[in-house]
Amino acid sequence: MKKICFLIIACISFLSYSENVRVRIYAEDKIKEVSFGVSFGSYTLNNRDIKRQDKLKAVLSEGKVEIYLNEKLLDKVDTLKLSSEDLKCFFQITPTGLKQRRYDNNLEIYPTKDKQFLMLINNVECENYIAGVVQSEAGGASDNTEFFKVQAICCRTYMQRNINKHKKEGFNLCDCVNCQVYFSRANKEQVIEGSMKTKGEVILDSLGKPIETLFHSNSGGETVNAKDVWGKEVSYLQPVRDTFSINQKNYTWEKEIREKDWLNYFKSKGIDLKKESNKQEILNFSQQDGRKNNILGINLVQIRKDFNLKSTYFSVKQWGSNVKLIGRGYGHGVGLSQEGAAEMCEEGYEYWQVIEHYYTGVKIKEIKNQ
Ligand SMILES: [Zn+2]
């Protein structure tokens, strides 16, 4: 019975879609002093009204936060709260020595646990956060709203899946690649529209769980089975034929390697080169008729890593004293191809068709606020 109750509670908390998310900003920087101010809208600072022209500063001092208003010490507090009146408000922030950024909604500043630095938390409405992530990660990649819908739904699914990632540290997500890059609020029209038009929508697997929205730059014409890369079968990360990636920017690549080095590599992995058929397979390896996952048992993922190749989707050709690797695609090849997705949107496909093309057997569902 206890187990059942726990399961029910877990499911309910999992499906709720919280309105705000706490994101640690400048998470990779060590900050002791930070200037900030209102960019748009009405704000209060620890319950005190402030004006747009007010210059605000927070300084770490003896384990507390000193607040300066127009260069005069105003207060010394445990937590500074810059609170916005509504969802349209945004502020600017500049830690000393770092670049200025703008974020939507609220800001909290308090000392880190060890009292050595300041913790900066952007307490932001979920959809504003999603739009900010999309702009930070892919804002320059397209002007097509449909493309940004694809990005938004993937970022939102990531958020939903990882909402408790930093819970023990007192926030939900951080702003660096370890979670999702979030270096700005969104101000690009198509990005905001793409996020708002997919509001609350996430991608679920056949068991109703948010999927891991893996993506890469270009599939080379066929995506990779997750099992071939990480050894684990994932129902929605299956190989699919992907003509949309063909002839896009990162579709082809070439690399020359000394034949001697190429052969010695396989020798070092225990392949018997005295056997002519082994040598021929290594020197004339081909994926012309589709992706393979190994050369004589040596995993292509390992070979890609060892030779720093753009993808595992290549064929080999003898080329003087070298071998030439003729490759297709860029990245691990699992899940969504970003260039392919952009091309699908250009060709008029809708965002859900793009998602269903790259992620096998998934469902898109709107998770409502509770
Ligand atoms: Zn993180």
C-alpha cells in the first residue's frame, strides 16, 4: 500500500507544470559583487519601490549581502529579492568584470553555502525561461517560427525531465551546458512566438515519460541507434532515414590519415594485419549502402573519438600513401538532426511532424498549470 501511495504521489508531482522555475545564472563564475537595475516594468527591492534609473549593487560582506542604492549603503540582508510586478518585467545584470545580460521577471541574490561567493537566481516564468534558452542556444540558426517551435518543445521537455537536477542546491536548473544554455531573455520575435505557440507542450515516450531530447548537427542521411553509441536500447532513439539532412551545410566531410597510422591503429587493437582480408576491409571499409557500427569488431564510436572525426558515417579510400575518409553528417547522429529539422520546417512541415520524424513512437502532450 505504501508503495502504491508513493507511486501515485510521484506521478502527480511529475505531471504538474510549475509556473516558475529557479535558474542559477552566471553559474560557472565566482561572483562577489554585482550591479543590476530595472530595464522594463515595475519592481520592488525587498518590498521597497525602486525606479528605473536607480543604480543597484549587491556586495558580499561577512556572509551577508550589502545592498547599495545609487552608491549608498541601503541595507545588509541574508537574501536580496528583486521582484517584478508582472511577467513582462525584465532587468539587466552585470557581475563585476563580466558581460551584462538581461533576464525576465525576478532576481534573488544570497551567499553560497560556504559564504565565499554570491548565488544569483533568476526566478522566472517557465515560458519566458524556455524562450530565453531557445534564443541562447539556437536564436541565430533560423528565422522560421516553426523551427523555434521544435526547439521550444525540446527545451521544455528537457526542463520537465530535469526539473529536480539541482534541487539539493536550492534551484532547479543552471544556465550552462551542463543543463541548458540560458544567457539571455528572448527578444527575437520568432523565438517568442515559437515558444508561446507550443506553450506547455512536451514530448512523451510510450510510457508517458518526458523523453531525452538528444540532437546533433547533421545525420548524414540516416540517424543512429542510441544502442550503437551508448549500448542501451531506447525505444524512441531508433535509426531513421533522413533525406532532409542531405546537402545541408554539415552533410559531407573528408579527412586524410597516413595509411601507416590507420593500419597501425587497428594493429594496436589486436587485428591481425597479416591476414589480407583484414587489411582489405580496413583500407576499403564502406558505408555506401547504409550505416554500420564497427570495423572488424572495433566500434566506430571509438574510432571517431580516437581520430577526432566529425561522425561515424564514413567510407575509406586508398589515397597515395594516405587513406581518405569520406564522411557524411556531423555529431553522434542520435535523435534529432538540427539541420534536417530546419530543412523540414523550410519545406513546410509542422513542428509535430519534425518531432515524430526523428523520435520514434512519441506523443506530444500539453501539461497544464496546476
Ligand atoms: Zn546544471
